[in-house]
Amino acid sequence: MRIPPESRRAGRLIAVLAAAAAFGHALAAGLAPARRVLEPPLAGAAMAVAEGRLWVASRGGGLIGFERGAPGMRFDLGRGLPSAVAQELAALPDGRLAVGTQGGLVLVDPRDGSSTAIAPAGMGRDSMVADLVLAATRGNSLIFQLAQRDPDGDEGQTGASLWQWDGKRVQAWDAGLGGAVVATAGLVERNDGCFHVAGMQVEGAAQRPWYARQCGGELRSWRLAAGAPAGTVGIAAIARAPDGRSTILVMVTQPAANPASRRHVVMSLDKDGRLSPHCSHASFTEPVTGLVQSGPDLIVARAGAGVHVLGCGPLKPLSADPRVSNATALIHDASLGLLVATDAAVWQLGKDGTPLALTPAPGRALPIDALPMESKAQGALALLGSPGAGILELARGADGWRLARQWRAGIDLPAGVYGAAAYAEPDQIIAVQLSQGLLRLRPGGTQAVALEQGTMPLDVAVTQGGMWMAAGAPPFGGAGAGLHFLATDGSARFVPLPDRQAQPSGRLLAWPDGRVWAGTRRGIIEADATGAMRRISGDRVDVLYRNASRNIVGAVGASVQYWDGARMLPVLFAVEPAPSRPLGHPVDLVIDDAGRWWILFSAGQLVLLDAQRRHVATLDVRAGVAPSSRRLLYLPGSREVLIGSAREGLFSLTWP
């Protein structure tokens, strides 16, 4: 039978597409997973001891096991956990660990390294945070809470639900108080195995504290309106009193709208659910991060205030050592005694209060929210900015990356929120203090860059003859939205944007000849040092990127676009196979020296396109791409891309 020419052409096209798809899948399978660049602060959120090994849940570092002071087994992003933000931890009697993460509840088994997601039937874990986990001391059962995760990454109390896992299935756990209950603290008593859970019942503007106790098959619950401190908004901690006859609650109050009015008040709850002030009459301005019974004493830990014995008299410091002053978690183990977690290490407190380190105390750690900004020296130096911690510089050597320089907010820099940063010559760094000003960082110190009153800087780009700054419009008067050119000779020029709808929405792209492109809500605006301006495109643009070696320009925002030399055109590609969850919208883009596109999406997935802009692979948490990934930096000549995240640290990915 004769085959028509058009059929043969269609067959060849299908074969080519199939081959390309097969190549893409093979490449995706061959990609090494993203690896951490340095360690984040330990930030011990919770601890547990299982079969003689200390486990620490780290907010940004996953779950780390320590044995004789050395780190051993680790469950991390792409290695058994759906998120590196591990914030709750409980040990079952058989040695397994229940880990509460930003991606839900995971049961891990250190004996074989396996992990299993625990979730109610039909409920996807991608949008759920496990923010309370309690494990039975007898048998294998858990009580846990799931809360809806905010699209921007913060977990909230809205939509929270309580669940119980009996070792086989998950079913709703009902405190017997009706709806709208949110658990904020819990305890499992070692002596009798009873679960103690407390929190708030939120119905409209009304907030009422509650407490429930489950012993075996018996459940009792109480509303704690009578005797509760005025303005109670939560319960921070629960512990049994040393006499065994009452339960101690730390109730959080905020009588005024000002957060500075918040206090942590210690209360006593008798066996019939009656509240009364604790005999110490203690209340704290510092957050209570731990409350445990240790022998005949009740021990309280507070952020920044250390660890104290809480009795009926004045607080007694348990340790004067400053290394344990910023306690993030506190537990008492039958064999190891009192353990205090901090941002740097876990410490075992001796009887005289002397701390003994049970984990290595690292030197300068990398903030978990450090985002890569620029590189120089052929990718051997990388500039990073942390919104709260300040500006950092990494240097790469034969043994990997190290922290070379750091300017700390509130110490080396003014306190504030930091955004973009850029290299300037000679040996200067320009840092954006968001909506406040520009800082020039030199080896000899820090200098503010003079700006017009009311200017709200958003981004900065260094180019020939000076630097460009994008500024937003303040809500009440002052300088308008536009582009400022600050020349090296001290002169300045302001280029206003066409209208208020053209507010800067993204980054600046500086060209070698001194021009700048600015991403705005109304597309790309081009300006030069003479003040000339023109519109390049009309769709919202958040990120502009140019690969200098190949002169390829791309943009992401409302869509993905490329510059053909005359105009911006859409980049069309089909993502096959379909991603495991919705991609969201594109938030960043880099193009490497081979012309390949790396597009980061808001749901924390990385889409890779080849030089012809065809889809090659989609990488997610299984490849070590953090769900909170926010920014990319391509390092020329290395095939390496740095991926910065909002909560899970800095990662590196290399295309073979």
C-alpha cells in the first residue's frame, strides 16, 4: 500500500517529537537532585530521643539524627520529607518518628530509612501543614492537626482540623466542643499515656480557650472561659504539675491591638477543669518555647531569656550560660535529662546548669531565606540577600561554597527589610533597604545613598556610568513611581513612568550601553541616561533576564516571553507529562550559556526548556527543589544554578 507523502511527514514529525520527549524524560531521570549549599541554622523546632539517638526537627533543615554528637541519618527535602520545614516531632514506642512539616505529616522509620505520608483519605497534603503532633506512649497511635497553608507560604489557623491515626487508618478526632476548634498546644504524659490538648475555639470575633484530656477510651473536655485571663488568644504550652494533681497552662493574652501588649501568663488547671493563677503569678513578655516537668521541678524556657525553674517563688535561673539563652525547644528525657535546643545546637544541662553540646555548634550559618542576587569572578563569588538577616557573599573553592562576608541587619546594617543587592566597582555592594533607601557597602563601612525625599526603592542595577534604581509611588504624595539614574559623577535623573498603573512590578535589566529595562504592571519600559523612554511590551513583567554570552533575553510575569530583536514574543511549550500538582505562575527565569531556559514557578517547581524552548523536564520536591523556592541565579561557565527559597535554605542544581 502506498503511503501518502503528508502521512509520511506527519509520521516523521511524531517520531521526532516522541524522540525529543524520550530524551527529555531520560535527561530528567539523569539529573542529580539539588543539593544544599551550606547548612542553615539548626533552629531546633522540636526534639525527640528514639532508641538512644537524638532527633532534631529543624525549620529549614529537615529532620536530623545525632549520635554521640555527630550528625548521622537525615530526612530532608527530596529525601523522605515533602518539605525541609520540620516543625513538630513525636516518637512512637517502636522507634518510628512522626514529623510535622509544611507539606503534611510524615511517618519515618530510621531503621530502614523509609517514609510514609499520613493523611485523611481524599485530602491532598500539598496544601496542608501538620502543626501539632502527639504520639502515644503505649501502642502506635497519633493525634495531629492539619492547617491550611497560605499560598505565600505561611501557615494559618483557619481551616484547622484534628485527626487521629490508630496505626492503620486516619479518622477525625473530636474534642467534643463543637466546631471551629484549633489546637495550639499538646502533651502526652509518660506515666499514664494520657493525651492533653488545648487551644482556642474561634467563632467570628469570639475566641474561647478550651482543654481536653483523653485517657484510653475516655475523653473529657472543658471550655475555659471562667478564670481565663482577659484577652486570651492562645495557649503556648502544657505540662503536668510536679505534684501530679493539676495541669499547668501558659496562656497567651493580647488585650490590645498592639502586639507589644502580648504576654504569656502561667495558669493552673485542676482535675475538674477549673482555672486559677499559678502560685508563681508569673507572666512573661518573651514567648514561652518550652515547659516540662523535670523531677520535682517545673522548667520553663523563653526565647531570649533562657531556662528557669518555675516554682511558687521567684524564677530561679537553671543556667547562666548565654549559649542556652535563646531556647527554641525544651524536652526532658529519662536517660539524657534536660535538653535545650537553640538556633546553633542542642545542649544537655547538667545539675549545675553547665551545658554540654549534643550536636555540633556550627560557625556562621546561612539564613534559610537567603536569596541569590548576582555573581562575579566567573561565578566564583555569589551575592545573597536575606530579608531579615541582611547581605551575604559566598565564595566557591575546590571544596565547595563558604560564607566569605556578611553584613548583618541591626549590627553591620540598619535594621530593616532587605531586598535586591548588586555588585558595584571597585569592591562595593549596593543594597536595597526596601521602601527606605539604598546603602553602599564598602570594606571600610556602610554609607547611605542620598535619594529624593519620599523615594521608595524596589530594585537596583549597576551599569555603565552609574546605576539605575526602580522606585514605587508612596501612598500619600512624595516622589512618583519611576526610574532614577544616579551617575558616578554625582548627577541624577528621574524618568517617571507613564501612569500609576505602570508601577514597577519586577526587576531591572541593565544593558552594557547604559540603557535599562524595567518590568512593570503594564509591560517593559526602556529608559536611558538622557531621560528618553519607550514601551517595549504591554503585558505585566516581573522578571527580566539576559544571558550576556548569547545575548538571549527572556521575561516572565503574566506569561513567558523572549526578545526576537524587535519585540517580545510568547514562549509556547507543553509540559508533558503533567506535573504532580499545579505549577502556579512563573516567578523567576535564568538562561544558561547553552541557551537552555530554567523557569521557576510559584508552586516550587522548576521547568527546564532546551535551546529551542521545548520542554525537557519538570523538577519538584522529589528532585530537591524546595516548595518555597523564590529566586534563581545562574553561574556562568559552571552549568550551576543556585535556588534560593523563603523557608528551606539555598540549593544548587547542575544540568549535565
